[in-house]
Amino acid sequence: LVAFLGFLSLLSCSISLLKWVYSTFLRQPRNLEQYGSWALVTGATDGIGKAFARQLAQEGLNLILVGRNPTKLDTVSSEILAEFPDTKVKVVLFDFASKVSSSSSSATAGVEPIQEATKGLDVGVLINNVGITYPSAKFFHEVEENVWMEMVRVNLEGTTRVTKAVLPGMVRRRRGAIVNVGSGAAVVVPSHPLFTIYAATKASHHCPSLRPPWCSLQKKKTTEAPPSSIII
């Protein structure tokens, strides 16, 4: 029995490894324009979000860039337009930490500027990249309430409300792709006690739960993307 269980465990690990090799090195790249002509990227002014924006422009998509720093937004927009002059770029100045509201009954409360920016546009790709973490590693009981509440607003509520704002258009057009950028903190074994709330908010990203209701759509994909495997 022990040997059989060991075999099943090895088989499961082998299948996971083969899937990773295929998706990372062997799978043909997708034509992202099949999802729509516009992509929306939150947290687009630095790091992963900025890299996503540049890559999407390179793939021929127009961009809606969301960020809270006007100078950085203008810089990223200018850099992309200089490199890809045919790309259309809209910027939305938005601070998820202060504008997202959990007290409203509306699922898109607080993200109206983002919703307005997408109006009339064929937004086929949504990159939920916005996220914050602790200033420094702390156990849960040491974290100030305002710090972890802000993290919940940005990482959890912000991602959920932006998805709720964009998803109806994808359903209506019967095509779209959503990527929620996750974190290794959400899957670390056995736990991540020094970043408890951050890990929880990243683990809460709901892409697998979004798949079944929309599986009949012609071209619809949802995925979670930890830093080690960002795949569209």
C-alpha cells in the first residue's frame, strides 16, 4: 500500500512537471488579439505590471493603464508609445487603497473611473496585477489594523471589483482572458506566518471558480499567475 501511494505521488508530481514544461517551453503562443483589441492592466507602472503592459503592446493590443502615481503613469505611457507608436494608450489615475469601498452594495463601487475608461472598448484581456504587502515581515498579531485592512482593500476587493466591472463585456462578446497575478506566498509550504494577510489575499484570487460558469464561451480563459509562471 505504501509503495502504491508513493507511486501515485510520484505520478502526480511527474504530470505537474510535464504540464509546466509544456506550457512554458512547448505550447504555441496565443494570438492575444483574438480576445479583443484592448487590454487593461492594474498596477501598470512598475515591475510585473509594466512588463505586462509592454508585452501586450508588442502583441498589438491597445492599453488601459491603471496606477496611482501620475508621473509614473505618464512615463510608462510615453515609453510604450515611443516603442510602439501604433498603440493606443489610456491612463487611469486610481488609488485602490483609498477609493475602493466595501461599504457599498454595488459590486463595482469605487472603481467607476476604471469602468468608465472601458466603456465602448473591446477589452479582451484583464491583468489584475495591483497588490501591496507589509512594509516588513511581521506575525499577524503585530500587524497594525490599518495596514492589513488596506491590503484587503487593494489585493482582494480591488481585484474582485475590477473583474466584476470588466467581465460582463467579455461575457457579452463571448471572448476574453483574465490573469490574476498571484504570489508564491499563497502556496508556500506549510504556511507563511510572517506574511499571513498578504498570503491569504493572494490565495483568495478566484480564477478557478470563474472557469465553470463561462466554460461554454467561445474564447474565455482565466488563470492565476504566481511570479514563476505568468502565462496567458
